[in-house]
Amino acid sequence: MAASMKCAWARCLSTILLNSTKHRCQISQPLYASCSNISGDSGNDEIIFRKAEGEGGTDQTGQEAGLADDTKKHRRDPGKAFTDVRVQKILLRLTGLDLDKVYEYRAAKGAGVAKVALMSDQQLKKVYESASYKALRKLQMPPVLGAREPIDEVLSEDPELEGLNTSKLVFIDISQRVPLKKRTIVVREPNGTLRKASWEERDVTLQKYFPQSGRKIGLPRMFQQDNLECMLDDGKHEYILNRACSQFEIDDPEYIRVTQRTYEHIHSNGKFEDLRSTRHFGPMIFYFTYYKKIDKLLVAFLEEESLEDSVDLVKLYHIVHPSCKSAEKVASMPDPTPLEIIGAFAEMDATQKSLVQQAIQTYEKECDSTDSTQLRR
């Protein structure tokens, strides 16, 4: 069963990464999946892709130079690093595909009822492959972007209108087929000033005229700091992240606050497996990598004796931080082994050097004991 699952996962992954003619998805372009259209609690499998505003494609031949741009730019907006093709491939591999977890029952409105059917082996194989592909679609990662810039643009000053109204007037363009982010919304102040609506005013107005499922007007109580901490302590990490995707836009400072606090809670408690085989595992790993906090996760991979995941994590770190010392050392090696790559990171860039080196030594001892046992047999 495990072998067949691995084969199905490989086929599904190659479908996405190699741009097959049947299910073509070119992730060489920075395509994002709208968070509100991939809600983990709904039965809708549809994914709506959109290109990030102001982002161009990233060719593999020019990726080294692209990611070597100044670090300050990445600090402001991590979107460029996140959409790199190599980063996406590694994040997909690290996420994994556990069908039992992907299709785990979640009490939600409109949730379907499990069906039982009698099938031949061939029919079962087709259903299994179809379920694997749909599961991969469900694992589409929410994009990682920097916080949006505040809107503070005055259109006109009309002091002759001052005093005509005691409250603000909000005007919205309700024309059909206009994207929500491009829809014009302006506010007339009581003093006569006409300005563009702030992001908060836009969110409230758009939700009233064009309501989105799962989104509420104003900040839900569960996202208030005290309530959020209680839910985190109860281990509801995936639920919080799913609700954040439904409630906020991906560049909303509140979305970034909630998701990053959730990642930090997982990091401090070592509960990385809570998000394994979910659409949030990749963004979480990227967050740890971007802010140079991969030590604990690397140790967890080594303790699981998952050398491939450990090497992928260090390679991801080198892609996001191409000028780090370990990346330069590995680049100078003719043909580095996986343990040499991990060892270079532990020696030069690990924030908890002794912890990572100890995990490497333990892994090597486990491998030696396993090899000696097999030789005796």
C-alpha cells in the first residue's frame, strides 16, 4: 500500500511539475491560488489561479541572479523568493501526500457523506489515482506576500462642501465584471475632502456589496490575541490557518500576524507534523527558511531518519539565502554528499549549532547500526 501510494504521488507530482498536456500547470510563472477559493473545510476542489500584480515569470536560467538581488528587497516582500520554481518544487516534496490526512473528515457545512462501492482492482486503481490528483489540488499552497502598503491618496479638497454632512459618505463602483481589487471606492469626509478608501473601508464595503463565503465584517473574535492564544494552546493550528485564508486577503497585515503567530507557536512546541500533508506546510517551511529558523525542523527531519527531507530543507535555505556561508562552501565542493551539505549548514549557518550537529551524529550512528544488522543477516 505504501509503495502504491508513493507511485501515485510521484505520478501526480510529475503531472504538475512536468506540465503534462492533460493537466497543464506552468509553475514557472508566479501563479497564485486565491485563498478564498481553496477553503479546506469546503468540498469545492476548484482552484482559481491568478498572476501576482507586478510579478513577471522566473526563468530557471536566470534564477540565480534573480534571488541574489539585495536582501532588503526580500525583507519587504518575500513573494519573489516564494514563487521561484525551485522553491515551489522543494516545498511540494516536503509537504508530502498522506491521503488519510487530506481526506480526513471535517465537520463543515455541506460536507459529503462517505460512500461504499464494490470495484474491481482496475477500477480501484483508477479511483485511487483520481483521488491522489484531487488531493494534490487540495494541497495548493496559499501564496506568501509582504504586507500591503496603506492607501492614503486625496483626490480633491472641497471646503465649500464642509458641514453639509455629519458623517462620511462612501461611494463604490458596482459595475459588473470588475475585479474586486480594482473596483473604485472613494470616501467623502464631512470637511469636504474626497479621498480613496482605506483598506479597512474597502474590506467592509466590498463584503457588504459582494459578500464572500466564510468572511465576516470586522475582525472575528477568534483572531483577537487572547482568544487566538487559547486556540493555539488547544492545537487548532490547521483550523486557524484555514479560517485566516477565508477571512483575510493574503497581503492583509492581520493575515500575516495570525499566520506567523501560528507558525511561531508550532515552532516553539515542535508540532511540525500538525501541518504535514496540508496546504499550510509549505508556507510554514518557507517562513522558517526566510527568517533563518530551520534548525528545529531540520533536527526533526533527522530524528525521523528522513535524509531527503533534511537535504531539501538545507537546499531551500541556500536558494532563499544564496550569499550565506554554507551555500558558498557547498558550491565550491565538486560533488557534495547529502551529509556534507547538511554538515556545512550546521557548521556555518545554524543558530543552534550543537543541536544540529548532535542530530547529525545520532543519524550517522543509527545508519551504522542498521547497516551492521543487515550485514549479520
